[in-house]
Amino acid sequence: MARWKALPDDLDPQIGEFTGQLRRLVDQGGLSVAALADRTGYSKTSWERYLNGRLLAPKGAVVALAEVTGTSPVHLTTMWELAERAWSRAEMRHDRTMEQIRITQARAELGDFGGARAEAEAAGGVRTAPAGTGTAGAPPVIPTRPSAGEGDARDAVPPRPVTGEPRAGRRRVLLFLAGAVAAVVVIGGVVLLTGRGGGGEKPDAVRSPAPSATSAADLPPGVRCVGSGCTGKDAEAMGCGGDLVTTARTTVVGAATLEVRYSRTCGTAWGRITGAVQGDQVRVTAGGTEQRGGTAAGDDFAYTPMVAVGGAGEAEACVTLASGRTGCTK
């Protein structure tokens, strides 16, 4: 039976190559995952994720593996940098895909409204004038076609006084009737568009507007908050982690790797440390808001709750190690 599971089919080739390098080093060192966790300080669960392509190993874990297996960390970290860029590109593609989905949903909502208006106008046989044209509130005027020879008669014969011209009187009546009909059609179109007066609905009832593209209803499945609604909440529990997150900033402090994690979909950031020991503390700040987190017994990582951000560069993460050493992302 093969020791390693097949890597995901959609895994980027550079990430797949890097993961294969990690597997070969582990095999050459004759290490089990449990022994690898014990000798590097990173948990068994974390290494299982790294070696199965489910999570990109942090730089600290890569350096620790190089030390354990007697491999040059320079070459291995070069491979890691290429894989980290590929991982970030994949996350950006995912963000763009989700953004396009939300735009498509918004356009669909707007398209439905426009279609209803067009259907209402087609049913009435009259197109309403666009906003800003004509006199406000005035019904559109539908000109009548002159009878045969009418134009020639007007050109050849001097006009009579309006008060005594039968034809002018008929035209005024026709125009009045046409305006009245147009007004009825416009009112009918308004009723169709606003949903008033039909199906027993009260006259002052108004349909609820379609949800905007940034509302919670348009978020990807599993995502439960966005922006300030996520502040103080756990990223994984609210569905903002996994494929929706990228590393905005990173630095190494002692044996721990410190990161600012950023979710464009949720509009949030949080701090994370890996390769940590019990007692290490991490915090994240953005726009005057601060959140803190610390390692639990048996864990080699810690997260802070989320803070709302407008972009990846707005948040800063800092760590205070149990040894007293401190550091922040640049």
C-alpha cells in the first residue's frame, strides 16, 4: 500500500512539485509523521496537511525539515518561495471567481427588473420617456398622422383663426384623447412595476428591493459574515478560512512564523503563528481595533479573531513569545 495519498487533481504544478520534494525528504530520512512532528515542533495534524497538499507548509516548518534531514535550507526555501507564490495566485484566482459570481448575481437581479419594465411597456404599446426629458408628470404626446393632402392645403391656403377652424378643434380633441390613453398606460405600467393594487395587496405595500451584491445572501456557501460583522469572530467558524484566505504579510520570530492572514471575500484579516509553544501570544491590529489569541496546550499554532479591513495591507500582526521575545510583521 502506498504511503502517501494522491495529491488533489487541481493542485498547482509548482505546489505539487514542492510537496513531492517534502515527501521525498521525509522518506529518505525514514521518518514517520509522528516522529517528524516530534523533531520539528510542528504538530502531526499540520504535517499531514502539508504532505497531502491541503495546506502550504510555513517557511519555519520547511527550515525545520531541512535541519532534521540534513538538507540545505537554501535550496528548499527557494522551492518554498515558488510554491508560496503559486499558492497566492491560486487564492487570487479564487477571489476573482467569487467576485465575478457576485457581479453576475447583481447583474441578473438588475436584468430581471429591466426585463419587467420592458414587458410592461410592450404590453401597453407605449415606451415611457427617460428621466430628465419633457415636463415632469406630463403624459407623452402621440402625434396624429395628417390626412392625405392636409400638408399641401396648409401650405397653399392662409391659416384661419383658431377659434373658427373645425380641423384644429378635432386635432385638439384627438390629442387630448391620446394623452389620456397614454396616461392610463403609464399608470398601468407603474402598477405592474411596483406591484401595487394586485392580488389583494394593500395599496401602500411596496415590494422589498433585491439584495445587493455585497449582502450576506450573495456570499459563497458556508461564509457567514462580511466586514465589520466578522470582527471578533473565528475565521474558520465563520467560513472565511480555507480556500478564501491568503497570507498578506509574514515574518519569522525565533522559532515561530508570524503571518497576517487576509480574506478578500470576508473583508477581514487576522494574525496567525505556527511553530509556536504554549504561552506564545499573537495579536492583530487594524484601524484602531485589536484582537488577541494564544496557543493552547498541545498546539503549535494560534490564531486571533478577525478584524474588518478594506485591504490586505491595513492589518499588522505582532507576537510575544513565551521566552519574552517580540516581533511584528513588516
